[in-house]
Amino acid sequence: MLLNRHILTSATLVALSGQNATASFLDTDFWCRTYGCAVVHDGQNFDIYDNWQFASNSCCVPFGGQMIDFYARADSTNITGTLDNSNTTWRPGNNDSFMLGVTQNGSTVDANIFDNGNGFLDAADTFSSFTLNPNTDVRLAGSGRQYSHSFFISSYNTRFSLRALASIANATGDFANTIQLGDIKLTPSFDDRGNDGGFDYGARANSSSIQIVSGVDDLGDLSGAPTQIMNFGRNAGIRQRNGDIDEQTIRLDFLYEMPEYDLSMGIGSLDIDVVFDFYREP
């Protein structure tokens, strides 16, 4: 999944090539200062979503309308240090799969029955013997079910919301019928101050009036039409006062949890896309 004009859950963000992430523009950029904007940050570069309608050279995006991503940008990877899993690689390679394990009590999963030590199911793994009882089951190990993705955001002089649209593409095999969007849990959150892999954020950010919308619990809630996940209700924006853009940035986190696998679900593959966009709010 690649990012073009939107933010996708592949942990890829649009980046502004050649810009210095430490150079704040929120207090000097005419369009942001006058009409308001949201700024998406990946810890190195940023992308701007404006209320000014550049195509018609007019003000402004109507309330409830999608903010304008005016600039064309290159892709940049966003794998945040605190969200990396314990493995040395953050996703399996072409010849790897998420780790299966055996539970004897319905909860504790022993991945060592399969794993050769790298944390993924691959051709080098061997199947060790285990006993059977009424509670024995084959399940995904914990790291195989959960995936975390994040990006950073700031804003100036505007109320806005984050909306998302989820879809499944290229479903093959049994998964085309056994896994649906509603089976994949979603937990959004935000962090207004921290240090993420050396990126120090939030020292001068204001996270008041940020609301995580209730009732969005899985990707099925995001199907059909863009749906609000978060509202940013502070009219002045996340920016609190003059300062470095890093200091005026908070981090948005998204935890995805795949359904508990059992052998009746069969085999297959699928691509799950979640497209995020920003909308101006009154």
C-alpha cells in the first residue's frame, strides 16, 4: 500500500522533499495563518492540508468538506521507534508468514513449537510434537495479530476532523469469504508529548479539545463512506505559540488487530487499505 495524496495504513506518509523539519512555517505561511491548515509530519518531512481552494483561488473549503492537499510529494517511510515490534524486521518478507502457535488452555500461545527463533513462520521452521487435550488449538501468536501505525500532526487556525475509509482488495483463497472488515479491530489514540526514535515532539503543542469518536471499533465501521475517527475542536489549532514545528506536533496512533485465526478460516491473502483525510469543521 503506497501513499499518494492520502495517508494509508502501510505506515507510509507523504513527505515534502528538501524542507527542513526544524523550520517552522506555521507563524509565517500566509495561507495557513490566514485561512487555517493541518500539517502531517512523519518525523522528518511534512505535508500541508489547506482550507484555501487553490484550484479556484477562493476561500474556503466548506464546513464538512475535504481539506486541500495542494502539494505533490515523494513517499517517506514512517516506522516509529516506540511502535516497532520486538522483531528485527517489522513485517514478514516474501517467504515468511506471521507466526502460528499452539495453545493448550485457550489463551497462552506457545510459538516455540514452530519457530526457529526469527519470530516468523518460514521454511526453516520445524514442527515439534505436542500433546492434545480438549482445549488444544492452533492460533496466531500475539505479534502476528497486531500492527501499529502512527503519524504526527499539527494545525493552525482551524477546527478539523480526521476521517477514514477502509476497503479490502485482492482477496484470494478462503480469506475472500472468511475475513471481513468488521473482523479487524481498530483502536485510535494520541500522544501529545514524547520522543520517538530521536524525534522530540509536542513541547509546545496543545492537545485540548481533541475527541476520539466513539462507536468506531473496527474497520467495518469505516466502510462505505469516509467516517470520522477524531475531531480537533480547538479553533486556534494544535499550535500553541511561536516555536519549532516539531514542538507544535502531536502523534496519532492506530492499533489494528486481526481476528483470532482458526483452521476453519482456511488459507489465502488480502490487501486492506485504510485511507485517511482531513475535513474542515465549524
